[in-house]
Amino acid sequence: MASIGQLREKLKLETKSSTAFNSVAMRIFLKTGVNIINPRDDADPIAIAKIRVSLIEMGFKYTVTTD
């Protein structure tokens, strides 16, 4: 399972600019209530699932694993 930090770093690479990253991070926060920039619990499986669903809905088609 990925951590929120891993998803955040992958998203930073995908967005290629801090403005785009901040925009997507804000959308994730508004949709899920999860702050990916400064998460309360980096390994919360429910929060990670919400983030993944939100990213897929926004058109991001990648996954991050820690295996």
C-alpha cells in the first residue's frame, strides 16, 4: 500500500509545476477532506483510498505501491 507522501511525490512529478500541484491538492482536499501536503496520518488506508479515487476521477491513471 502506498503512503500519502508517496502519492504526493508522484503527483508532484505528474503535474510538473507547483501551481498545478497546489490546484490538484486543493481539489483533493475539497473532495476528500484529506490534506496531501501535510497529512495527519501518512499511512491512513481510508484517506489513501479516498485520494486514489479522487485522482482517478480527475484523470490520473497511475498507482504507487510500497511492495
